Amino acid sequence: MNDVNDAISRQQAIETFKDCAVNGVGIDGIVDALNQLPPAEPKRGKWNRLDMDTFNCNQCGTTFVLNQGSEKMHFCPNCGAKMEE
């Protein structure tokens, strides 16, 4: 069984749940099937500086403007990528 804190792929979880539902698997079977999924690879990204206080995520392209004095976020709030310096 995976550590309960492991992240799993949303798509894999949906496919597993659908397969279980089609086959009449109960909640315990669904939990067992989800626990068998491998941990998802964490998405990693980098902030691209567009100008003095504007950055965008290289994974999803979402643009963010930072308030003066605030620090860059460690994760993209849009796609969840962990930002590396």
C-alpha cells in the first residue's frame, strides 16, 4: 500500500474509479485499487520573468503580477507545479 500522502495522477484515479464502478466494485475495493496506483511524478516548473513584477509559469503559461515586496510563490497556484530556482 502506498503512503497516504503520495500524490496520484488524477487521470489514473478517474480511470480506476470508472473501472471499479463498471465492475460493481464496492468502496473497499475502490480504495484498494487506488492504493495500488503508483505515485505521480511531481510537476516541476520555473517562473519566467516578463518584467519587473510580472512572471509566468513555464508549465501552464499563467501570468502573475506580484505586489511590491512580496516573494515569488513556490508553487504555481494554477497548475500546481513546484517552482525551482
